Amino acid sequence: MSLDTVVEDIRDEARAQAEEIRAEAEERADEVVAEAEAEAERIREEREREATRQVEQEREQKLSSAKLEAKQARLEARREVLQDVRDEVEQAIAGLEDGREELTRALLEDAAAEFDDDDTVEVYGRADDQELLESILEDYDGYEYAGEFDCLGGVVAESAGSRVRVKNTFDSVLDEVWEDNLKAVSDRLFEQ
């Protein structure tokens, strides 16, 4: 065998090894590219899911916030309507003429039950009811009109001797009736 043949055999073998190395490198490069593309696709899909989830979460938060604001606005409107009704009731009571004396007498009689017979009782009432109260108090021994009290009507009676103060005003009765019936009034006003 000649030297040229040996050299040629070595070159052929080197070319074959180079070709094999190149083929393996291309195969490995294809695998790396495929893995990179798969990873890129996975990341894209994950980011897309995350973006969709975030958009849905923000939409839910805004919807929830809008519902809460609407509910608060409805409640505030209801409070305003109830306050308007209460104001109208107070005006009607303050302007009450028929039955005012009878109601005032009943409230004074209830208050009088809290005092001893020998107590001196000072009675306060609405400024516009002074004459009415003075007239009613003529029927009670030891009771005298003592001045005005800021109320819709009725009486506030107190005795220094027994240290008792009874507030039987139209306001206090209205407060009690209002609290006891607020739900029924609200249900009737806002039937759904």
C-alpha cells in the first residue's frame, strides 16, 4: 500500500467522522431549536392564561365595586326617603291641633304616676303649648309650668325632692314608635 493510499484512507475516515460530527451537531441543533420553540410556546401560553386570569379578576373587582356602590346609593336614597317621611310626621305632630290637649293630658298623667303625692313638680313643654300646659296644670296640686323644652309637644316633668325626671314628649313617643315600626315602614315604602 502506498503512502498516497494511506493518506487518502485517513482523509476519507476524517471526512466520514467530520460528516458524522456535523450530522450529530445538526441533529442536536434541531433538538435544541425544538426544545426552545416548545419552551417559548409554553411560556406564551402561560402568559396568555395569566393575562386572561388577570383581566377576569380585574373585571370581577370592578363589577363587585360597582355593585357595592349601587347598593350604597340605594341605601342612602332609602335613608333619605325615611328621613323625609320622619320629617313629615314630625311636622304633622307639631301642627296637631285636634287631640293635642287630650294627648298632652295623657302624657302628663303617665308622668305624674312617677312622683309622690307631696312632691312639687316642675313641668316643661313646647313654647307654643304654654297656655295649654298652664290650663291642664290647674287640675294638679303641686305642679307648675317651669318653662319651655325643645320638643314637638308633651311634657317633661321633674321633681327636686325625689330627683326624678320624666320625659313624656311627643318626640320620645315618636322615637319609640319609629324604632318599633321602622322595618314595617321601610318594607311598605320599598316593596319589591
